Amino acid sequence: MTFEYPDLMPQMLAKRAGENGADVALKQVDGSVLSWEEAYTDTLCWASALERSGARRGHPVVTLFTNGFDAFRAWQGCAWLGAIESPINTNYKGDWLRHVVNNTEAEVVLADARFARPLFDIADQLPYLKLAVVFGPPDVVPENLPFGVISSDEFIADAQPSERPEPGPWDISSLIYTSGTTGRSKAVMVPWGQLKATMESGFIPLDRLDGIRVYSPFPVFHITGKGGFYSATVFGGASVIREAFSPSEYWHDVRTFDANAAVLLGPLAQMLLNQPEQAGDCENPMETVVMAPVIPEVDAFSERFGVDVFTTYNMTEINSPIVRPDVRCTGVNYSSCGQARAGVQVRIVDEHDIEVAAHTPGELIVRGEPWELNAGYWNMPEKTSEAWRNGWFHTGDAFTYDEDGNYYFVDRAKDYIRRRGENISSFEIETIVNGHPAIAESGAVAVPADEGEDEIKIAVVLESDVSLDPPELIEFLIPRMPRFAIPRYVEFWDELPKTEATARIQKAKIRESGVTAETWDRVSAGVVIPR
């Protein structure tokens, strides 16, 4: 078959199926495998099933899957139909879930049975949804739902594969939700051209791509979780996928399934380093680890596990514009993210978008070739305009650079919280917390905690003449927000610090107050969040 854009991921899947159909494409740690021929045929059948179910070209299809073969089939099935995969965090419930599903305006949802119940719980709040396809037996399907519900068997029954028009670099591969700092989560429109530019940017050195076999235990609703699928399809080596990251099983999986490359968030790398040392830790097939950010103990990590560490700077909206493809990370150079790569322009600027001098903190802004950066935020034109000012994408992240062209990350966007690998909007936390009848207002911030990552602290002002114990607040939050977003620390304030001009909460002052003797600690108190 002949394609106009043969090097995009869906087209590469077709090529693999035609040339190496019986070879293994993906492996799950439970031992199941998916061949190239199966993968391609399945995705064409899913495209037909999606079309029959009401999915349309150019319209989102919400998916609620873990890192598995069905997630891959849904993604590529949408690609060949021309629909837009919109993978949702499987921990979302209540108002968080309502917001993202309604923001997509999706009429069709594909959901693993484990994640269907939160969808049913808010059924009357989803005016666009017409059909939910449930994979596996759901606990209970309520009666009189305002949308249809069918099983996966009904969905795929008699669906036939048929060749379809290929996607172009400008077509949207996925809507990936990333948390805003002062508002609702935003869906980043990721074109196929951006995905290609990101995954082939050189953050994994290009001379290591031949024969690469990626280990990917990350959720598919993040760009990182797409890496295992992508690298297998485009570079040809079978990737290994696991539903969730497990420090205790990590190296066992690597050895068992012969994985030789991986991406690791800094806190996850620290967790691996903190595991008890074992004889033969370095006896594994892993060769290349891309770590971001790089932990200070990178030399100990490299030596103990026998790997070369590289790094990059990226976010969902951009395409790994800063990489270090030829220089291994060490304890001497670990603080630099690398240098700007070919084909991408980066600048560090002040509040007027004027470039600042070396060693001066400013905001990192980026631009590149057509369709190699995000196409904006779905259904949020004002947020798109705000981010794409003066022809550059504004990352919101503070950086410095030196005379040699090395770039250094300074801080996250102002109110951004990252915990357990999840990006969390302080605004969304505060919205739920403020829903408690005893609370007048609140401010959520990140505070430093164990293993180099953040924990969440909530500063709370109570209504007059009421009382509230911290465990009561946690009990209120458990059914209303994901586990990873529930604050660890609770602190009661008489009033929150605010700016004079705009009366906005000065979260920097809450962060600076840190954790004190007056701060209630959920972990120390022994309050356990149920899974």
C-alpha cells in the first residue's frame, strides 16, 4: 500500500502488518502478546465498530482504559476513522469526570467495566453522551440512563476491517488533558505531526532506536504512556507494557521481557534507587534511561543498574524542544535539561516577551515547524490565545540558560502541583474543598515531601461559628476526587493572604509557610485513603 505520509504512526502500523505481520508488536507483563497483523486488523475493525456506534470524523471519542491492548486498539481505531481519541484519567469521578467528558462533547465513550460506575453516577450531567460501550461485566447498569449502554461483544460483533483514508500530520491524534494552574483542566490537541516530532526528537539518542524495546508502565492518558505503543510501531521492536508502575516489579519485568530502554520521571527513578540493593542489580538488559528531571544521585543510579542516563524537557503541548542526545547525564551536569534541538526555536523571555540575558530567570517560549506543536486547547479558544501569544507557545515554566546554550529548569508553572506522576490543578482541588458547608475558602499548594516529589497542602478558612476536624474533611473528599489529589496536609487559617489589587490568594505565602507543628498530617494521623 502507498501512503502520502508513510512515516506517521498509523501508516507505520499498516506497513508493519504488511511486512512482518506475524512478529510480536506488544507484550503485556501477564504474558499476552499482540502481533502486527492482529493489531492492524483489530484497529480497522474498531474503526468500523466506532463508525457504526455513532463516532464521527473530527469528533472526540472518550476512552477509559488502562495501559493495555484495548487502549491501543481504541487509539488507532479512532485514527483510521478520523475521530479523535480522548483518553481520560481512570481515577476521575464526580465533577472532575463531568468536566472533561462534557468539554469533549463526545457522543461515544469506551470504558473498561472497572471505570464505568463513576460514569453512570453522573449520567444525568452528561448531555452530549449517547452511547457507552463497556468492556467486561459492569457491577450494575442502572435503569433509565439517558444514554445507551452496550457490551464490548455487541460493539465489535460483525465489524469488518476496511481500508480508510490515511491521517495527515495536521489531524489530531489525541486530546490529552493537562491540569491548568488557575482553571479547569485543558485538553491539548496533539497533531500526528507533533507526536512524531516529540517521539523522534532525539531524547532517546537516534543511534539507539534500532532494536529498541521500550518498557512502559505508564497510563495512556498521558503522553508518556503513549511512548510504548509509538516506539514499537515506528521503530519495530516489541514494547512491554504494564498497567501501572511498580518499584518492586520494575527490574523483574525488564529482565523477563528483555526491555532495553525506558523513560522515568525523576521521583520514580528515586523510588527505584531507594529499593533495597540486590546482588546483580546491574545484570539486566536495560541500556538507555531517559530521566526527567534527573535526580542528583544519577551516578549512583547509572552504576547500580548499569544504564546510560539521558534527559529532555517536555510538556504535553510541545515536542521535546530541549534534549541532550549525545551527552550522558552525570552528577556534574545533571542540572541542565540540555540544548535546543534542530528544527525548534526556544527563548527565555520577560513578561513582555523580550529575551533576557544569560543566567536570568524568565519564561520558556517555543515555536517550530507546522503541526509539530499543539494545535491549541479543545473548546477553550481563550486559553489557546493566551498560550499562543506573539506567535510563540508560552510554557509557563521558568528557565535560565548559559553562554554555551545549556538550559536549566528553575520552577514549575506558578500553581502547578505534581504528585505521584500526576499533574493536578489547584483550582480543581479548591473547588471540591470549598463545597464543604463548613469551609469559606481554601488554597491548595504543593509542598516538598519524601523522594523529591510534592505533597498537597490545603489551607482552609472556616465559616463563622463552625468547627471541622481534618479527618472529616478527608472523608468528605474521598468520594469526590481522585486518590492522588486528596491533600496530605490540612491547615486552618483565620484568613488567606491576598493581593490588594485583585484579591487573589497569594499562594506563594502558603507555600512558604511549609509544614509546621500546626499542620495536620494525614499520614501521621493514620488516615488511609481506600483504593
